[in-house]
Amino acid sequence: MDKVVASAAAAVGDVPEGASLAVGGFGLSGVPNTLIQALYERGTGGLAVVSNNCGAMESGLAVLLAAGRIARVTGSYIGANKEFARQYLAGELEVELIPQGTLAERLRAGGAGIPAFYTPAGVGTQVAEGGLPWRYDGSGGVALASPAKEVREFDGVGYVLERGIRTDFALVRAARGDRHGNLVFNKATRNFNPLAAMAGKVAIAEVEELVEPGEIDPDAVHLPGIFVQRVLALTPEQAADKRIEQRTVSD
């Protein structure tokens, strides 16, 4: 029942070349930077990543992206990540862009054992009809486009069929966690981290504060330990490393 691992290197030591990863985080909030750095140092490449965005400000998944370690991204936001956009448009990276709520539900569904579901998001667009560029040819043409999806009508409203997502591994970050893998997330970090952990067959969580079993009130647990296979306790320095993407102050 003790899922604590000795180091970040040990936590990701069996992630193979070409593995699929669900990675938590939203912008710079709740990103498992320590585990991502360990994966970078291990040299693993050809990764298929599922995450809301692919890093920002040269941190998080941007570390793996800049090193050419990511082959495919399933996400909902490119944002200000210029390297992400460059690789995508140059045909170096396959990208499946989907609505943000659909991404969240596909991760949750996969973790809950639901193979597919219907949603109205994307009906009447290329999300449902197909033709979204997954990979460019480097010359402005589309080398690979998304396929059409099944659309059905319920009570006079159209819905598109979306598949649940399951990945080989998941990397997440939590504010608190115990040795059994029960996790608590802080504010915005709760957005995608629990869903990513659920979707991974092997979920690895880095926690800012490690506590003993029983110290977390069961009513306060955001993600039960049944979804988590490994726990890495961060050092105080690692736990305190939290960047701000857009610092805004009043006059």
C-alpha cells in the first residue's frame, strides 16, 4: 500500500519510447515539472501526450517539446507557445485539437471505463465532420486530417460521438498526498490533474506535501488512491517553484 518512490528518476524509470502520457496542469498551474524533467533527463522520446496545453515559458511539457521528444499532442490550447505552433505548422508534430470540455470528459470517461459518449460540442463543425489538420506537410498543405465522427440526434438535438481516452502513464501534481496515493489539489490545479490521473494506466503523482495515511480527511480527498500507483514527495524547493505566466498588478 505504500506507493512512495525514492526519486523522480525511479518514478518514470519504466516509461518506454513511444509511450502515451496524460499530463495534468493548466497553463503553469499544477504542472508536474519534476516528473517531466526526470523524463527529459532519461531521454525518452516519441511520446504521445494528452494535455490541455503543451507547456509555457519554456517549462513543463515545453522542455520535452523543444527537445523533439513529443510526436503527438492531443490538447485544446496552443496559446503563446511559439515552438508548439512552429512544430505543428512545419509538419514536425501531429496535433489533435479538441474542445476543452470535450478533452476533460474524454479523460474522465476513459478513467471511469466508459468507451465513448455523445456531446453537442463540435456538431456542425470540422470537429464532427472531419478535415481538421492533424499534421501539415511543411509547405502549407495538410498531410493528415481528422476523420469524420458519428453524429446522432437525441430529442431533436445533434450530438457527436467522442471516444474516452486511456494512456499508458499519467503525470500529475498535487498539493497534498498520502502514502496510499490519496490526493488533494489546490484551486486551479484541480482542473485537469484528477482527470489525467484517472486516464493513465499507471498514474504517477508528485506531491508538495506528503502525509501519513489518515491525515487527510476522507471528505477532503479529491482523487482516491485507487487511481494512483506511485507517489513522489517533492523537496521544499521543488514544491515552492511556481511560476506566474501573466503577472498583473493594480496601479
